[in-house]
Amino acid sequence: MTATDGLAFVRVASPSAAEQAWADALAPAINAAIDRYLGSYLGIPSDGEAEIGALALRAFGYGWKYREAPFGEASYVDQAGQSVRLAGDWIVPIKPALNRWRDMGQLLG
């Protein structure tokens, strides 16, 4: 995932300099966090890569939202009007899906 992909996902067509800088820092940080979480397992099939790419965009969206609350809790209001609190670690919400692609040796300890 690139900063450009992430900005398109969060619907920012013409980012300000500050928004571009945040996206440029956020995208590689999320990619690195996912790579670190998945470990050295190299047997991910192409459908797994597609899912992991989509999950990376979701994590970018979480990280993007945190820009609004650097010292507090980040949240958003869903379609039903309920406040949804975001996790402090941007990949926490996507870890259950990432576990499908993790090396079983890592999961077993």
C-alpha cells in the first residue's frame, strides 16, 4: 500500500502539505507493522495478498482518523449514529483477519 492508495481510500483528492506528510509517514509504518506481524512466512497466495492489501487500507483509515486526536481517543460515528472507539494500535482491528495468513509456528509459540 502506498500513501496515494491510502489517500484515495480516505477520499482525500487534493491533500494539503500536512496531510501528504502524514500519509507519507503512515503508509510505510502500516506496511512495516503488517510485515512484522506476519513474520517471515513467504507462502501467502495471491488471494491472501489481495486481502492483506485491503486490510492495510483499513488500517490506514484508522491511522488517518487518529490525526484528529493525537493526545486522546479517536472515534467515529457509524451509520446508526453510534460512537465507535478506535483501538490504539492501528493493526489491532485487522489482526483477526491477518491471523489467517500468519505462519502457524508463530501462532503456536
